[in-house]
Amino acid sequence: MEFPIRIQPGLRPILLLFGVSARSAAVALDGDRLMVRFGFFRAETSLANIARWDITGPYRWWRAVGVRRTIGTHDLSFGGSAHGGVCLHFREPVRVGVFRVTDLYVTVDDLERLGAVLTDHGIAGQDLRTRR
């Protein structure tokens, strides 16, 4: 099962710096594995390593674009859109390039569906989005 990461048209030029295109940005669940690709970057772990998930957002565009970390944390964002994201909280850190990541944000196109599929796999989560 694959969930494309939403690519906001106005952010495409910036995303090209990370090697991101519509064909290279997705979250996939295959059996008991989670695989995420975002241009030049990849993350993979077992579903059992996901402690919980949250839906967050919407974001400001400069906080949503590209591959980014929050200072002082071990999170990582794979952001192609400001519409919102699913944050995956890991039991054990996942290696993504040189980073050890405890929380991974992915701006998939269908946030609710990814949350529902994770819930179907026994992983609890919640929608924390702000309402305006």
C-alpha cells in the first residue's frame, strides 16, 4: 500500500534540491515494514517500531518544505506541502542518512487514510490539527 507525499506546486523548485519529484516521494507499507522515500532520502523500519502517530498542521510553507530538523530534537520532516503531516513516533531511533530519528513527519496526500491504516495495524494515534 502506497501513500504519495503531496508536492505543492509552488514548492517544486525548492524540492528539486532534495531530488524530490512526484515519483520519488511516498510512504509505503509492505507486510510488516514501513518504507519512506523522499528524493535522495530513505527511511525504513518495522511497523512494530512505530509507537504512535499524530496528524499535525497545517504548517507555514517555510516549515514544511524539504528535509528539515527542529533544533534540539531528533525529529526529521519530509515535507512537500504545507497542508499537514503525519508524525510517526518510533520506539527505537531510525537511521536516515547520518541522522538517528525518533520522530518522522511525512506530508502524505491523504493524512486520514494513513492514520486509519496504521490504526488497523494496531498503532494508536490522533488528529491534532488546528482548526480555523
